[in-house]
Amino acid sequence: MDFRQYAAQSDDRLELLTGALLVARDAYPGLDFDAQEEKLDELAAPLRRRHIDELPAALQARALGDHLFIRNGFRGNSENYYDTRNSFLNDVLERKTGIPISLTVLFVEVARRAGVRARGVGFPGHFLARVDDSDGSVIVDPFAGGATLSRRDLIELLKRVAGKMKFQEAMLDPTPNRHIVARMLMNLRGVYAAQGDYPRLLLVLDRLIDLMPDVTDELRDHGYLCAKLGAPRAAIEHLQRYLGVLPNAGDVVEVRKFLAKLEQESARGN
């Protein structure tokens, strides 16, 4: 399956692990998906043998956290947070370090293999995990060594990462897999843009457009980047799509001027 085929599936068919590995495969074209899955199976095996799925959610979360972040040494890479390898699950498994979202994917996938119901939570500014049982849920911060977070902890975290935003219970709702993979791509988008790595940035924008076709900023940015890289026809196509979707966007005058210039230059070139 290539990324476009993956993105075209309905939300209920999108597997998180497949999406994460497809993101990594752009950096590692020969990536062996089966080998990565075997590593996750090996990580989960001791937890399966202990039948942690029979425990309450709080104890499941603690067992997972101790196993991954104490016994196996996974940790948040606060020293080199913007290293692209922190976003690639194969690198996280190899180097045992990552950022909140990639460590959450690790946590969720190992939990699933151990029979635990865990999902990602797109908390503002800091990705988290939640573990559910029939009586409720527990929120976990994989970047902080699998610490469980109380409401007070969450409110304090929100203050640190999102300023004056007010805490709402909906912030703890599980995030659909499509949006988790998109957020992984958005992290890479920021890193590649900061590095001036335009070919990789263009590919990330392609992936985001495939995955979230209604997200319009990527259409505009893709158009500008294509123009920068000397592909005016692709630039014109994406900017026209952007204006078609958002004819009253705040930057519509600027985009129309840029598009008109591209179209004139393209006409002269033909």
C-alpha cells in the first residue's frame, strides 16, 4: 500500500501503525514493516504474559509505563527535540527516544498488543495517551516517562504549552488515526521548513493534502513551494484549488496577485 491508497481509505479502516510507518518510509524507502511490527510484538510479549489487560486502567497504565520507560529505557528527546528521527517510528524503536506523538504511537501499539485499550489524545501543544476500562480512563504522558496526569496536572500542562487557553474535557477525547498521522506530518513540515529542506517539505505537503484534502493551508503552501522549486504548472493548479475552496480567505488578494504573475510567466514560456 502506498500513502495515497492509505489516505483514501475510510477513517474506520486506517491503521495507526501503517500510517506511522508510511510516514517513516518516505525517509527510509526500504523500510521493512514486518520487522518493525515484530519489535512491537516483542515489546508487548512480557505484558501479555502478565495479563495486564485484566487490571484496572490505572494499573494497566502504570505497567505499560514501567515496562517501556523504565525497563526498556524509552524516553523523550528533550535535548534534540527537532531531530527528524524523533518522528520516525523505526528510529524511535531503534534509538529509544522520541517526541510526544511518536512515543504515544509506541505506547498505543504496545498496549494494543497487550490487550489494553489505549488511544492517542491530541491535547493542545502536547500529545498524550489515554487508557480506558469499563469504569473510566487514565491520561498518560509518554514523553514524561509514562506519568499519569491528574486534572490539576493537565491544567498546569495546558498553561505551559498553550498559554491562556481554558481547559475543556473535550481536549481528552481520543484523536482519530487520520489526525494522528496528520499531526506527525505537521511536525515534520515544521522541521523541514526550518531547515530549508524544500524537496522533503514538498513531499510532506503532498501527504497532508492526500490525508486531509479539506485542509486548505497546505494547498496554498504547496503552490508557493512548487513555484519556488520551478514547477509553475503545479503551483498554479494548487493555488487555483486554494482560491476555489476559500474565495474569501484573508490572503486572497495576495494569492491572486501571485497567481496572476505565475500565469503570465507561464503563458510567455509557452
